[in-house]
Amino acid sequence: MHRRSFLLGALAGGMPAVILARAEGAETVSVLYAGSLLSLMEKGIGPAFDARGDGAFVGYAGGSGALANQIRGGLRRADIFISASPKLNDTLGAGHGDRVRWYIEFARSPLMIGYDPRSRFAADLKTRPWHEVLQLPGLRIGRTDPVLDPKGALTVQMLQRAEAAYHLPGLASRVLGAPDNPQQVRPEESLVGRLQSGQVDVGFFYATETADLHIPAIALPPDIVVAAHYTVTILRDAPNPAGAERFVAFLLGREGRAIQRRHGLDTVGPTLTGDAAALPDLLRPFVAPGK
């Protein structure tokens, strides 16, 4: 039986969430992934992949934009990049280091408003329009940086949609303040911990997070809802490309997709975007042509 050991970053303190897995006699497969997938990757996909004996999962969670910046700047090297925004793959393509030549969209998850059931504002969130409650004095809001994390950008986009849909000009600025408001913006990998510890009353999360971690949440109406679109790619300079191919095949296969659904993700496609000729043969049976 393989032996696993774990090293976790200090979530509540805002340190990067790092979980390392090792299996005796197996090559590691290093995965940089969106922080909203922390539970899925570390409790679901990672252990299940290790159990197959095809490699040893090594995961690092962070804001997708921040991870893309680190890859592009040569600060992090990995086999696989899993992003919550397809567009970030383009920032790693031709003209930007040429580290990404294709990517596959495999799941989606809508944005929701999660809240602390112990908060003094919890009753208001159950009885009043959400956009009114988010403007109440004293409410502590947590969100991610719209520059570094797709969830933060989607939060701003959703509130701008609400302004138009509900004829509430200025709603986004009243709720959020400045885009980088230091009273609200937190690293993605620590935001759940801050909500669970009572440091914030409400936060913006994906449905996979609220379902997986049993966070009470308010679903947004169809006319304003926005969603994460999760993609996976094998980086061109992957240290272990063969292991990376096996990991992605597992992620996209029947068992991997079943695990995703158990963790609250909406599986889609999978759909390929980019250079189809560069796609490894092992992965071709799993994808439909995209663009």
C-alpha cells in the first residue's frame, strides 16, 4: 500500500494552500489548480489517482490568475495547470512563453453567495433581497482579487449585471467599494477558512465550494448568474508528461467525472480548444473538438 504524507499551508493566515502527496516508488505528477477546487483535488481526485498506482499527485492551490502569472514568470514549474477561466490559458500561449498549446474545458460551477449561519445577518439573508442585505452597515464581506482570481472578476461582473437587471445604478460600488478594497479582498485559498472561522459574514463562492463544504448559500437568479469554466492543460515544459497524460485521462474519465459530480461540479464536454495536433493520443478519446 502506498504511504502518503501531507504538508498544509496556514489557510486562515493567508498562506498558500500546499498539500504534497508522495507514493513510494511512483513518479510525482505536479498540478497547479484553482483554489476553489481544493477539496475536490485533495480529498477526491488526488487520492483516487494515487490509488491507481499511475503516479503520485502533488497539488498546489491558488488563484488561477496568480498561478498563470507565476507560470509565465518562471516562478513555478508543473506538469498540469487547472484554471477557473479559459482565457488564462491564452496568456500562456504563443507570444507568452508558448507553455499552453491546447486546453480542455471539463466542468462549470455557478457563483453563489455563501454566508456564516452564526452571523447576525443570517436571518436577513433568508428574508430580504440579497442585494439589500449586502449593503447593510457592519456586514463583513469576503471576496477575491478581480485581477488575480477569476472568482473575483466574476463577482464584479455579477454585481454589474444586477445593477442593470434590477435598475440599481451604483450597486457594485456600494457593495464592493474599490475593486481592490483591502477590507474585503482575501486570497482565494483562505476565503473559506475566514468564513468558517467567523471573520467574514458573507462571501462569494462557487457552488462546488458551498456544496462540498456545506456552506449555506443563496443561488443567484438566471439573469445575473455567472460561472467558473474549469479547464485543464498539460504544460509544454512538463517535467513528467507521461504521468501528466495519465492524470488528465483519469480526470476526464468516468471515475474522475463521477468524483467531480460528488463534489458539486457540473461536468461538461469535455471540449478541446487550441492545437488539436498537439493533444496527446491518450486524451483524444475523451474530448470533442472545440475551436
